[in-house]
Amino acid sequence: MNTKNNSRILALLFVGVLMGALDISIVGPAIPAIEKSINVDIHLMSWIFSIYVLANLVGISLMAKLSDFYGRRKIYILSLTIFALGSLIVALSHNYNLLLFGRAVQGFGASGIFPVASAVVGDIFPPEKRGRTLGLIGAVFGIAFIIGPVIAGLVLKYFVWNDLFYINLPIAAVLIYFSNKLLPTEPVAKSSSIDWKGIIILGVLLSSFAYGINEINANSFWESIVSLKVLPFLLLSILGLIFLIIIEKKAFTPVVNPRLFMIRQIRLTGLIAIGTGIFQASFVFLPSMAIASFGVATSTASFMLLPVVIATAIGSPISGRLLDKYGSRALIITGLILASIGFVLLSLVLADTTIFYAGGAFLGLGFSILSGSALRYIMLNEVSVSERATTQGLITIFVSIGQMTGAAIIGTLVASNSLLTKGYKQVFFFISIFAFLLAVTGIFLKSRSRELQSLILPKFEE
């Protein structure tokens, strides 16, 4: 494919991922209006986020595998169509149950957008350009967090909250039209048999873990762990993992190939991806820390996160270019060290906002490397064409598991301390140590010379 077509495809993928990312960031400002409109308990509103993430996790492996079997174009269009349908359901909903159903449909549709987009990058761009391209796509999330609240604020000022989701319909229609013209159509997998057992067990495993971890009460941690709302679901997720390993070893076309994890590069990448999710979960607690430390209003605390967001948006495309030049090991170690410095600075915050802003900026730069391109770059280079979409989905799953686990652990540790400010400082100090230890493990990733050599060798193929 020529350069002009590749640029068009990149723009198409960029807008598609942006649309999916925006539907996470625009919901927060809309919650008061939604709560007032459908008259539901505020404690239930968190499921507007959770159901989207859960459906996204459940659908990732299926959509990724289908894109291998039936071609990127068909599944990307299918994902966009499902996402648009979910947006329409949410926009038309005037009761809580329909709203949640629509958000679940949206999340399931979004589950095919990012993994397929990353796989297309591996399909059409040469290895020396993959890093910068993935960096541009990774920057979408930073951009979404910047413009999402602004878009939501403008729409809510002049219209009703439902209109936030009507916006997706014309965008999705345009994306579907150009996807049908531009995206590659040829399947990349040799077989079209689908591992339904593996997909179902993986879905049960992730759903059980997500539900159980979200039901943990930070104020009574141990009591909630052994409660019927948490313990049975966590046990079910463990059993699901055991059954998944057994079944996938025998499957002809496994949805998650256990033999992939015999590759050290992939094992380390998975571990760092989980750590990245834990770091990202800490982002949620920064406004509360700002309020506790500086006594600012909630709106002011949100604006105090701008250094994190801006650094992420700026750092992602830059780190992508550096990735092509210096390789994944150097970038990942750098990202983990930057994140560690950021967490150390946050653990030192007293009454000086300068340290808080500096810590946020270091976190943003670290996130831009870890969340953007480096981890996905490794997966693209380590596996065959037929495993690309699946392993891109795995990265998302690992990061999401880290996010959910991190949120539960951080919330519990902070709540267990009588002084919130002291609790946040202790948590961020421990996370800084964890980030540094992960940086040490990053030494065992492939050097740039070995990474370049692996690009010309046959990839893992079951």
C-alpha cells in the first residue's frame, strides 16, 4: 500500500479510537445531569463506567480473533456499527436499565476498535515506522481526556445529556464509509474455526474478576473480601483461569495461546502492562489528594491534573519516534523511571503545589511511553501476523486488570489511614518502589540490536 493510503488509514484509525476514548471521558461531567434526568441513586452511577469497561474486556478477544479470521475491514466496520447502535440506545434511554444496556453495547463495540487499529498498524506499516504510528494512536487517550470534558461542558450548556451520544452517529457513519474503502480485507489466519469455549471461559473469568474487585469496600476491606458479593466471584475467576489454561492447550485455534507466554519478552510485557494499569488507577485518586492536601474545590482539583494530561498528549508521539530509534527496552525503562520519580514527588507533597504539578508532569511522561506505543510495539514484533490482533487485545486486558486491582488496593490503603493526606503519600511511595522494580525487570527485555534481529526472523506460529 502506498504512503498516501497509509496516511488516510492512520487518520481513519485515529478518529475511530478517539471516538471510543471520548465516550469514557465525556460521561463524568454528564453524571449530574443523567442522575437528575433518570432519577437514580448516585451510588449506582459508577456502573455507567464499569459496565462499559466490563463489556469491553469481554469482547476484546472475540473481536480480535474474528479480525484475524474474517479480515480487519469487516470486524472494524462491525465494531463501529455496534458502537453506534449502543450510542443510539444510550441517547434514547430514559431509564437506568436501558442506559446500562446501551453502555454495555457501546463497550462491546469499542472492544474491536483499538485492538484492530493496532493490528492494522502492524499489517501495513514497516517495522521502522510502527513505533511512531502507535505513538500517534496512543496520544489519542491524552487528547480525549483534554477535549472530552470541554465537549461535554459545551453540549450540556446548550443541550441535554442525550445529545452527547447522538454525536457518535454521524461520526460512526463517516468512519464506516471510509473503512469500507480503505482498510485491508484479506484474512490473516489460516483457519476460520473459533474457540468458543475459550472465549466464553475468558469472558466469565474477566466478568467475575471485574465484578468482585469493584464490590470491595475500602472502608471494611477484609469483611467485604469474604462477603458473598466478592469472594465467590474472585474464586470463580481463579477457577476460570485454571480451566482456560487447560482448554487453550488443547484448542486448535486458541483465543489466548498459552505457548505465547513461553516467550520471555511477552511474559515481561504482560507484567509491565499490569503495572501500567496500576499506575493509571492512581490517576483517579489525584483530585482527591489535591483536595485533601490543598483544600481546593473539586473543579479546581480537576484542573490541577492538566500537567498529567498535557504531558501524556505531548509525550506519546515523541516517544513513538524515539521507540523506532532506540527500541522498546530503553523506552520502557525510561517510562518506568519517570513514573517512579513522579510518584516519589507526590509522596513528598506538603503544601507546595509546585511539587504536585511536577509529579503530575513526570507521571504524564511516564504514562505516555507505557500506555502509548512501547508495549504494543513489542507484541507486534514478537508474534506472527495471525496473532497480532489477539495479542493487542491481551495488552488491553492486562492493563485493565491492573487498573481494577490498583483502584481496589489504593482505595483500601488510603481509607485505612486516619489522615487522607498521609494515606496518599504512603501509597504513592510504595507505588514508586514498585515502578522502580519493574524498571529493573525491564533490563531483561531485548536490546535494540536483538529486537531488530527478531524482526527478520520467523515469528511464533502455532
